[in-house]
Amino acid sequence: MGAPFKKFEAHASGGPRIREIPMRMVLPNLVTVLAICAGLSGIRFAFENRFEIAVVMVLLAAFLDGIDGRLARMLKATSKFGAQMDSLADIVNFGVAPALVLYAFLLDRAGSPGWIAALLFTIACGMRLARFNVLADDTDQPAWQTEYFVGVPAPAGAVLVMLPLYLYFLRLGLEPTRPAAFIATGFTVLIAFLLVSRLPVYSGKSIKVPGDRVLPVILGVVLYILLLMTYPWYTLTASVAGYLLFLPFSVRAYSKRAKLEGEKVPPSDIG
């Protein structure tokens, strides 16, 4: 009698056997698993009322989840298994973790509306990721549309939705009261709708830095990182405000480009 199940091959038929997988193939998946651990640890710290470290863990999870795919492509270590792992990690780190941390901190004071807002955000994040996965291979759209995301991307949504925590950490006298909870509930629903909207958001993927400006750009990036490390909550609050203010300009730039190209169709979700 034969075995009831076939042997699992992580890289499908024709791929290397398990004992032959080089370390460079394992590294991106390891980063993905670490991202999931960070996101889930953020939830744990939130339920322990250690909200600052909870937010740091969620942001760390978002960062790790954002680089694992790029690391896989750089190492030429992409695989079907890794792609599926990354998709599962995305919904945890960009949807579940931020929603639960925010709910434990503030949304629970709004009662059922707060929980509904947390659910809506998580579901919207899942829908945003699913739409991206389905349409990622679409090649029918004009090339210039690849410069735009459709709706706010999930990593940005995770950073945006935690704005109430950043404001609280600034020690400006803001307290997690019931009125504040209802305001945060409305804000969470707004971010959820931005995630699933057809809003064209410039991705910046096509930006090329002139050779004579490389050093100033590097210096600017280093300055931002140093500010983030030294004044994290001020920097994150300013970043969220800047991103939200940037969205109307992105829509305007897309409309102008569409008129220039003679296109009337919305952008395809290839971000």
C-alpha cells in the first residue's frame, strides 16, 4: 500500500530537494517569519499595556515584511512557498496587528463601534492585499500607470492607522477618553476606505536621482532615520500628516497625466 500523501516540495516539481536548499533561499523566509513574530509580539505587549514597545514591534514587523520580497529578488531566492508565506504575513502585520494594538489602546473605549472599526480596517487590508495579488500580473495597463498604487498601500495604512498612539506618546495632554475613542474610530474607518479605494497614489518607483544629487539625497535619508530614532513620535506624526496631505497632489498629478496620455481608465493595481 502506497503512502497516502505525496512528499511536500517547497519549490514545486523540478525544484531542489529539501536537503539541497542553499541558505540564500532560506533567508527571505526567515525574515518573513521574524516579521510575523514581531507583529504578534506587538499584540501581546498591547494587551499588557506596554503600548510604546507594542507600536515599535508593529513598525518593525511592517519594515521586515516590506524587505523580505526585495531580499528574495536580490538573492534570486524567490519561490512559490515564499510568496504564500509573504501574503499570510502581510495580513497579520499590516492588518491584524495594528488593528488589535489600536483597539487595546483606545478603540475598546468606544464599545462595539470601536471593534467594528478594527474589523473593517483588517478586512480592508486583506481586500487590498488580495486585489494586489490578483492584478499584479496584469500587463494590459499603460506603462505609466505602473507608477501609481491603487488606493493607499497596506504598509502605509498600518503606519497611518496608529496615529492616535503617536499623538498620545507626544505627551500633549491627549488621553484615551471615550470621545477620543469615537474620533479614532472614525479615523480608522477612513483609513480602511482609503485602502480599498481607487485613489491613485504615486509610488515613486520611477524616480531617478541625478548623479550630482546622490549625496544630498543620501544625507536627507540619513537625517530622516536619525530623526526617527531620536524623536520617533514627532517624526511619525509629521510623516503621517505629510502623507495625507500628499494624497490630493497625487490624484491631481494622475489626472493630468491621464489627460496627457488620453487615458480615461483607472490605474491597475500593480503596486
